[in-house]
Amino acid sequence: MRKAPFIAAVIAVVALTGCVQHQWAYGPTATQPFEQASGKCKLVAMGAQEGFAAIGSPSYVAGAAIGNAIGNAVRTNVAYNACLQAAGFVVVK
């Protein structure tokens, strides 16, 4: 039964990642093809992740790992979006 909170957290993270997808369009200052800019921005976003260290009970360490995973997902998404905006792309509403 200890796996139930972990499974619920994983489902929540997967569900939340669907909410942060954008459609991108060429802005007036975009100079690269989207695929090339997106690839570069994915590399930038991968560098935005942070590690963690936790000492304590197994449930505390599991909670810290889940919290870190959620924080990394948010940081990665923000870094990717900022990189594409810096490359001249705009979000389509």
C-alpha cells in the first residue's frame, strides 16, 4: 500500500505536463528553422535540471524525490520556453 501515494504523484505529474504545451509560430526576429531552434532549446532545458539530496525516513526521501522531479519539470519547461522566445518565436494563443 505504500506505493499508492507514489503512483498518484506520478499520475499527477504526467497529467500536469500536458497543460504546459504551446504552439509556436515564427516571430519577426526568428532566423532559424523551428526544428533547429527547438533542438538547441531542448539542450538548454536539459541543463536546467537540479539534483537533490535527502536524508531521513524512506517516505521523506520519496517525497523529496517527487518534489524535485516536479520542480525539474517546471524548470525545464520554463527554460525551453524562454529559449524559444529568445530565438524569436512567439506562442500562438
